[in-house]
Amino acid sequence: MADECGVRTVAIGWKRGGAMNGIAVCWSSRSLALAVCAVSAALLVSAGLVGADEPAEGAAVSGQTAEKNRHPANRLARESSPYLLMHAHNPIQWYPWGPEAFEKARAEDKPVFLSVGYSSCYWCHVMEREVFSNEKIAAYMNEKYVCIKVDREERPDVDDIYMTSLIVYQQAAGSRAGGGWPLSMFLDGEGNPIAGATYLPPEDTPDGRTGFLTAAERIHELWTGKRESVNQTSGMIAREVRRLSGPGVLAEPVELNAALLQAISKGIQGQYDPMWGGVDFNPRRPDGPRFPNVPRLRFLLSLYRQTGEKTLWDMVSNSLTSMAKGGIRDHLGGGFHRYSTERTWTVPHFEKMLYDQAQLLEVYAEALQVEANPLYQQVVDELVGFLTREMTLPDGGFCSALDAETNAIEGEFYVWTEAEVREVLGAEADEFLRVYGFGEPQDFEHGRILYLPREQAGIGEGLGAARAKLLQRRSARPRPFLDDKVLTEWNALMIQALATSGRLPDRAGDLQLAERAAGFLLDKLQDPSGQLVRSWRQGVQGPRAYL
């Protein structure tokens, strides 16, 4: 999706059935060609996908995994990606990304449906249950389309191309929607995009949202009845995406000097939230989602260490403290959830990603080099504990992610009721409930999220034994799905973070974790020619890595 500045960094390329190789470019969504806008807007409106980019506010999701027949395995059963394997017994006859699917589409003159997601994506699971397991939808898609499923963590190149295409579509149609996952794209047999959206419900909804089946039927009608217009639009969109990768898009080299650093700093400070911390604040959407955006925090921290400008440290420390106290941090098991769904960092989106753990470990470790803060020390200690306990393979590689849901309920593994806390803690419960925010209002339907109210001075120093008891009880619950594939890029981020935290006093063990992980990458994630591969799972190497 577009980053917090509204500018997207994409890897652009176009190669049918194979790897997409390209260069990183930055582009503004306002720079779309007018010809693309005129044609694709009309096509998008007729397809019914304008505005169908995200779940409706308050969209109902079943709390129970839908009962469904276990169908014979499709082609995804031969893949190693946990995300693809989740769809191996869908009634839809999925193909993995590759030439076979596109050759079939061209030979049978069918459009292609491309679905891109990842294993810890909550709405990807919802769409799998509601849409891809739906017998009626599957029968239609198997007859009229060739369907391809992609794990974006294995193929970020494919994801980048089609997420860019989606944003081009949306801007062409005058939509202010953003991208996201699951990514749902309709393509021609050459891989050129016809129309797209993110999450789609199975059927049309009372609030006017287009359902998946309606969209697929409308697009197929366009495919069979207005092919010339479809080809014109898809060709224009493909050319626009290619244009964005051209050498003219790249900026001239810029000298890195003090003036530039100050300009960058000013831009970041303009998005600082003085009330709740964080450097992604949008006053037009003050209650919108909040992401840690660690690179910006590390930039401000680095500039503070060079200049001593106290305002920079105040911004960094307020942000780190707010996140460390908030529900975005797992106060029992350690580590961080992916982002907060609201301004105060209290209600997270519950998946845990390795790349977030790596970046946050590094910035808290760097902050500890500036100030011996007990809260930051607690964050580092517990994050590394979580990493070693729940995300490290026996040979030292790090797993990719923990899912957001269990039993089809988001956050169920992490939340509590007051009665549960009292049952586990007995006489200790009153103090724990007071310290961890049970007396404060909270807007989450499935239970109470543990957090430290910001105005509270303490950090639960005397409640370590209580937290351990609750963690032990929580460990007996059904666990979120662990995506145990090893990604070279994300492991490298964690190795770097552990090398940083390992320089802190009494943290030599972090360096040993980093060394083991580096050895794992060199042993398992190089092909016979010595080329790094992107992923590894249970002895199976993924595609080659690239920059």
C-alpha cells in the first residue's frame, strides 16, 4: 500500500511468467496519464470495483471457521509456502504464479484472476473462508477464469507490480482509496491488468458494496463483449506502470549535506503526534491507523546524536514510550504487533512480523545507548525472549510471522476478561488489573487488551511473577498460526538488530543469536552456484533473491 507520505516505492518490471526485475522508483499518484484516466475510469465503473478496496466499516466476520468440504488438492499442494498451502484444498483450481497458468489462459481465451496475500493477513483469511471456499463462486471461477494465488512474501516483485497497477486504477477512476491485502486483480492472458480491488465480500452487500461474484461476472461480460475496450485499457495501464520505471522518473543524484538532513527532519517532524507520539500522524485522519515507522524514528535519533538537539530526542522518546506502554506491544510474551488501529497505540492489528521485531529491537537498543530507560530495557529483554522462544528454528533461522487470529477470531490468543485474570492471579489480580488498564474504557469486542495507561508512572515492575503466570495460562490456548518459512531479507534485518542490541551491557547472547542466524542463511539459503535465494522452508529453497 502507499506509505504514510502518499508516495509509493515500487520495483517495476514486466516479464510474462517469470521474475520481474527492475529498479526502485518513487512516484506521485497525481502524475497519471490523462489517457489512462479517461478509459480506465469508464471500465472500472462498469466493473463495479470503484471503492471496493477495503472491508466496510463494521463489516461482520464470522467468529467460527466455516464448515467446508475438503476438496481434492489443487496445484498449490506442491508448493512450500504456508500461505499457498492454506488454499491447496479450496474448490477453486488455483495455479501458482508461472507460465502454466498464463499459457492456459491464452490457449482457452480466458481472463486471469490473481489473488495476492500472506499467511498472517487477517482479511486474507476472511476472503479465503467467505469467497474462495464458496462452492458457487468456485464453480463460476473454474469455468470462466484461470485463477492464480501468490504469496507476496515469496514474490514481492509480483506484488509490487500489481499493487502499483491497482493504485493506478484507483487514481484513474477518481477514487481516494489505498492499496492493501488481499490484493484482487483481474488480468488478461499476457498479465496486463483489467480491473482490481482488495478485499471483496462474496455477495453484494446492503450498503452498496460490490460482491466478488458480481464483479467477476461483470468483468467477464466486458471480456467477452467489449474486448477492444478491455485491451485498450489494460494496455494503457501496463504502459503507465512501465513508464513509472523509466529512467526519466529517477531523480538526479542529490548531495547529502546538512541542509538536506534538516529538510528531511522538518518533514518528519511535521507528521509528529505531540499527544501520543509517532511520526505518521495525519491530522485529516487523526483517529486512523498508526504504524511505528521505525526508519523515521531512527533518522531523528541519529540526527539527535549528531546535533544534540533536544527536541529530536523528545519526539523519539515520547514515541518509543507510547508504543512500549500501548497495546501494540505484547506485555506478556514480548514483541510487537504490526500496527495500531487507532491513535493511542492501544488496539493493535495482532499479527507479529519478523521485520517489525527487527526494526523495533534496533531502535530501542539505540535509544538505550542514549538513555538507560527501564521501560526500553524491558522492551529489549522481552522482545529477544519472544524471538528465541517463538520465532527461532532449531538451527538458528528466524520464522516470518505469527497470525493475527485463532479460531477465526482476531486477537483471541492475546486478550483477557477480568474473570480470567482473577482466576489465574487470585489476590494479585487487583493490582494487575489496575496497572494494566482494566479500569479504562477500551473499544475491542473480543476482550481486554493489556496496556499501561500513559499517565501511569510505573511499568509493572513488581508484577513479573503475575505476568509469568498469565503467560503460562495463555500458552495453553490454541496458538496463532506460525509461518515458519525463512526469508533472507527479514533474517538479515534481525541479524543487524541483534548485532546492535548485542553491544549493550550483558547482552552478548544476542550476538550469538545473530551468528547462528547468519550461519543458517549461508548454509540453507544459497543455491549450488552460491546465489542467495529469497526463502527456505523445510528443506525447500524458494526463488532467487534480488535487490
